[in-house]
Amino acid sequence: MKNVIIVGGGASGLTAGIFAARRGHKVTILEHKDKTGKKILATGNGKCNYTNLVQLPECYRSNDSTFPMKVLSVFGVHETIDFFRQLGIYPKEREGYVYPNSEQAASVVQVLEMELRQLKVNICLEVHVEHIYKNKNIFTLTTNKGDFTADKVILAAGGCASPNHGSDGSGYLLAKELGHKIIKPLPALVQLKSKEKYFKTLAGVRTEAYIKLFVNDRFTAEEKGELLIANYGVSGIPIFQLSRFAAKAISENKRVDLKVDFLPSLNWKDTFKLITERIKSNPKKTAEESMVGLFNNKLTFVMLKEVGIEPSLSWEKVNRKNITDLVNQIKEWKIPISETNPFEQAQVSAGGVDTAEISPISMESKLVKGLYLTGELVDVDGTCGGYNLQWAWSTGAIAGMNL
């Protein structure tokens, strides 16, 4: 039996605690908030999309694109569903997305905590770990509530995203203190900001769109889905999926632009035909009136203004070039991105401990024997859809099993 200390009582830390305790180790979890699992409670709008049946390499991002799937081959989605089923979570699946049948994130936290209690895992709340030292084979952790010693340490302290739920970046400092390289943490699954003034008018608009991300005019990534427009810029799942690439480019002082197609079901030629047919059907309508029913009224108003067409002008006074410009705007509206929203609004951190320094089959540090690194602390972040929680369960379970 070994004395194991886990730093962090989030998804990966709680999972690691269960698997370590099941192997007969004496386990203590140090959590610096007043409750464990706070970030889990906020996932999936409180319903907790805890994994996804679709597991592909492109669902995870990292400086080493091969590392996530190596980890998931050891403990993946089916092992996760079985693990939670044993704890009492009956799975409900929608298009690959897996939720607890109760549709309560609290259920996930409750079953984890119940299992930890049964296994007699010691959970210490409001304990902030300030330093970790290793002398010979013993780790010493200095905290605001005195020193702790351990044979093995699992760092599961999270990243920087949603600091009000406990992820304040302190885990990076501890890992760095122990000799690990930290790839610069950046907000991911986050909204993107623009300085364009028209966003104040467009705030509140929701619409289907096809969005391409360009970095220094080079195509980088694309997503399709519901675009949410706010007074600061853009949001919605497709924006979240693109945000990691935008954040990285902005941190490198590169120019980032989005090109948005507001009518992705039609190509340029068919869009031009659609607009001209609407004009011909009633040329006495104003430019704004003829677009009613095609786009949100606020979106129409700004579209017309952006290409120099006065919304109150009748189509009889609009020339072919104006129509061409309007179609170009509909199909490829260019939005310069100035920055991401901060970590407070981000769902996850990109970056973290370099995976080159971690074993994918045990999550043990290659630099410090007996140290394990899990969850968001590691340079792996998932797309929307339960992937970040899957990463937490997988890394926590593997670390706990390999002590």
C-alpha cells in the first residue's frame, strides 16, 4: 500500500482517487475549493454530456496529435460508460452524445463522491498546495494548512478556464516547479471578439452559418452550425470549435479573420439567382423589405449597409454591381477577430504540460518518478461534445491504475 496524494478534486482527480483506492492505496485528495466536482456540475448546461461515442483523432487537439488516441486506447469511451454504469449512471445517448439518464450533472458528482466515501478516500477541502518537493522517494507538499507527505502524487489541478470553478492555473506552476515544460495556456471553447461597430446592432441574432477561419489570409479551419452574434463579436458551437486556432494565432501576433456564409445551403450562383428573383417579383419594395423572411431583420439591415445599399431604397434604383456586392457579403462576410474572451468565459484551456514528458500508458512523468499528470493540466483539449470530460476520466483512471 502506498500513500497517494491527488492535487485537485475535479473530474480527473476524483476518478484517479477511485482507481487508486481500489488498488488498496491510502488516498488523500486536496481540493482548494469548498466542494469537489464544481466544474462537472456546470457541464452540458447542468445535464453533463460526460462522453461521446464518436472518438476520432480530430476530436482532440495537442502539439502531439498522436498522444490523445494513445491514451484513449488504454481507457476509452466504452470503459468510461461501464465505469459510470457500475457507479449507478444509466447512460442516455443522443446522436453520439452521452448523458446520465437523470439529465443531472449532480448525479455524476454524487456517484463519484459516494464511491470515494465507500473506499475511505480522505478529501480535504479549501487546501491550496503552494509547493511540491521530492527528496529521495518522498514527496512533500506545502499547503495553507500544513505539510503533507506522499509516496506518489497525481497532479490533477486543472487548467486556467473557469477559475470560479477551481481552475486557476496553479497546477501549471507546480508542474513547472517539478521541471516540466508548459506550453502556453490559452482560452479554448470560447467566444471570439471583434472591433467592428455593427455588432452592437446585430447582438442577439442566431442563424445557421458556414464559417472559415483564416490566419494571415491562409485557410486554417472550418465549421458549420448555429452562429450566435453578441455585442462583442461571435459565439456558438462552431465558434467554440474554431477558437483554439484563433487563440494560438492571436498569441503569435498573427491576423485572424472569419469568413461567414449566411446561406450555406446555396452556392454563389444560386444565391445570386435567389436575390434577383426576389427583386423581380416586386421591384417597388425597398431593399430591406424584399429580404424579409430570408434573414433576420437586423442582419439584413447591416448587410445592406455594409455594401453601401440604403435599406430604404427601392430595388428599381439599385444596380447589378450592388446586387453582386450583396451576394458576396451573404456568402463571404469577412469578420476581423481581435481577441478571444478571457479564461473566465472559456470552457477549457489549450496548452499545458508538454505531452512529450508524459507516458501515455500510465500518465506518469518521464522526468519525476512517482508523479502523474492528468486532465486539463496536460496539453490536450477536446472539441465540444463530451470530449474534455472523456479526457479527464481516461487520464484519471489510467493514473490511478498505474501507481
